[in-house]
Amino acid sequence: MSAHLLTTGIIHSVTDPYAQALLVRDGVIAWLGADDSAERVADPADARTDLDGDVVVPAFVEPLARPEDARDALSRGTAVVTVLAGPAGDVAPAEGVQAVVYRHAEGPAEGAVGVWLPVAADVDAADLAAALAEATRAGEQAYLVPAADAAGQGDAEAPAAAQAAAIAALRRVADELGAPALGRVRHRLVVTSPVAAEDRAFLASVAVSATVVPAADGTLRAPVASLLADAVPVALGAGPGRDPWAAVRAALSHPEEAERISARSAFAAATRTPLRALPDAADADLVAAPRLAVSAPAVFGVWEAEAVAVQSPDGRVAAWSTDTRAGTPLLPALDDQTPLPRWRATWVGGRIAAEAADGDAHGTGDHA
């Protein structure tokens, strides 16, 4: 029986918002709580790590990635990556990275849990609706992705046009097969631009989840707050090779003030929602923890942060919660004046899957 005790940290746990230590045993979290109680639950032979004030949070889950972007996911505190396979079924994540694969519409992929449909701005509406209807009838979750996003290139207007075409196709299939048929499969849609209120209501009615990713300049333009307010689940991705904390901060500092969300909501969108958006077929093989709690899989990231806080959507306002009844676990401060957290380690299955070199916390703690 292998066990490891981590102490003197800040543990992001809803079940114990002020936990400082956690005990990992046989791949799961066996206990978490205060430092002064840790030695009473640990065995003298257990391995020990002094976190020295580092923050422990559930591992990030990347909801949208090309095969080549999945290789260094662990070094960004990411344990699960949703990979869009190429037409030949190519998937090449690094060892230790859990890849959830969506096959390309034009080819198979081993272990695929769904199919992704590239949506070009000038897509043939009938062809797209037919492919979507075929997946729906087969009970296969479809992931509608702007072709420019999938290729990592394209003009600024193409994704918005593709988004409109995708929503139109969803409506067409709903008319043909009925909303319950779509709701059972829970298709996914990449959202890159504003969504009309009637479209948000429609997406919610057919259980479609939205994936949002900041642009290359770090700006998040999707209407995150509006989608959430209208009951559309939102999965927040970092983008190719980018820091997931930068994506969380982008959601706090959305260029449209009304679309900003809290750090807690943004973090959930980057960790918990991408797991919930997956089809049921993916659950059995995944080792992931949407939250840190006793009996949950020990899958988490360790980060060095200059400060922690309970942060509102306005990055200028942050405060410590002093009421234990509030039940609000702390997160790294993500205001524009504070460096982003620096990665220290990623744990998967109760062991260190990747760790920063001594003296180098991955170098992601710069200002965005």
C-alpha cells in the first residue's frame, strides 16, 4: 500500500476550504485537513512532501486540442486532453496524458468516443446537417468545430460564420429528429463569438455544451456569462500550448464587462465542465477528479502562487473569505497585477506524473 502525505499547502477543496494537507493512498485521496492533524492520520513510513505554501487544485482538463498540442499537457497542470484526431486517426499524446479522442468525420480513430465535424464558413448546410443527423441517430456525440480553429489558422470572420452554420445545422436536425434525440447525445459546439438569446435558449434545450478558448492574443470573445446564465454548459480551454490560468484570467477580464465571470466559475469551466461534457462512454477509462475530496482520484496540479483569494469577475476586487461557513475554497490571485501561478507538478493516479526542474517552475509565471 503506497501513501504520500503533502503538508503546508493550500488545498482547493469544497469539502474543506481551509485544508492545508492531504494524504494520498493507493491512487485516491484518503484524507485532507489541517496540518496539525496530518501526523495523526499518516503512517510514519509514508512518503512526505512539504508544499511550502503551494496551491493544490484539481488538474485542468483541456476540451479542445490537436494531436501535437497534447504532448506537453502535463507540464501545464493538465491531466486530460480532448484530442481531435486527423483523418488518418493520428493521436500522439505524451506518456501519462489521458487523451479523449474524437475521430475525424472522414476516418476512424482507435478508442474514439465521438466524431468531430469541421465546419467551414462556406460549408454546405445540407451536408453538415446530414452528418450531424447520422451521428445523432447512431447515438454518437458530435463535436462541431470551426475548420479554422481545428487547423489553428484562418481569418477572423470565418469562425463566426462557421458557428452560425453549426447552430443552423443543429436546428435543422432538431426539426427532423426532435429535440429529445439531440438531448440524449449531448453534442458539443465551439463558440467563438456572440450568440443570440434565442440561439442560447435553443442550445440549452437540446443539451449542447459550448467550448470557448481565448484567441491567440489572450482575449476571450465568446459570451461566457450569457451562456452560463441561459443554462448552456461552458468548457474553457487554454489553446495550443498556452497556460490554462491565462484562460481563467481571460474569463475574469472579458472585454465586455457583462460577460465576465468569477474565478471560481471560470476554474470550474476549465476543470469540471470539460469532464461533464464528455459522452458517457468516456467515463469508464478516465482517472480524473473534478474536485478534491476524500475517495476522489488523486489527480491534481501543484502551483506556486504569489497570493490566493476569492476573486470576483472584476479583477480589481478580491478578498479573503474569513467565514468558514462560506465554503469557498481559495484560488491563486488572477488580477492583472499579479503574475500567473507557476507550475510545480502534476499528479495522476496518486503519483507525480510530471514535475518542474529544481529552480524552474515551468516559467509560466509571467504577466499575460
